[in-house]
Amino acid sequence: MAEARAAAGRNIAEEGASIAVSDSAEPLAAEGFDATLIAGLQERLDALERAARRLEAGTFGVSLLSGAPISDERLEANPAAETTVEESTRR
């Protein structure tokens, strides 16, 4: 996948003309992608740790906003859910 992405980045076809992309930009793009991936994974880990604390405290499955129960279906899809579906769509 990384090789295909790099190859696509090096040769961009625009109306039949190939434009060579500088190889020096590739490490910067990879760093940006890595930083974004790491940030997303850290956010998910933080959310799961908060869910574990709510489980220990006996408040897991209860909305942080309203105190309403979070549906089992939502918790099965996202165990770290902190609000009901309705509340999350209102934001």
C-alpha cells in the first residue's frame, strides 16, 4: 500500500501529461500521516480509558450529558460512547 501511494505521488497524470512530484516531499507527507494516525489512536485510547473508569465507577452506559441510558446497540458498536445517539447528532 505504501509503495502504491508513493508511486501515485511521484507520477500524477493530468490531462495526459505526467508531472513528477519531488521525492523530498514524501517524508513530510508520511510524517503528517503518521502524526494524524497517532493522534487518532491516542484519542481512541483516551476514550477507552475513560470508559474503563466509568465501568469501575458503575456509571458505564449512562450519558455524560443527560444521565440517560446509552442503548446496548450503541455500546456494542462503540464501547467508549459517552452520549446517546440522539445527543451525539445534536452537536
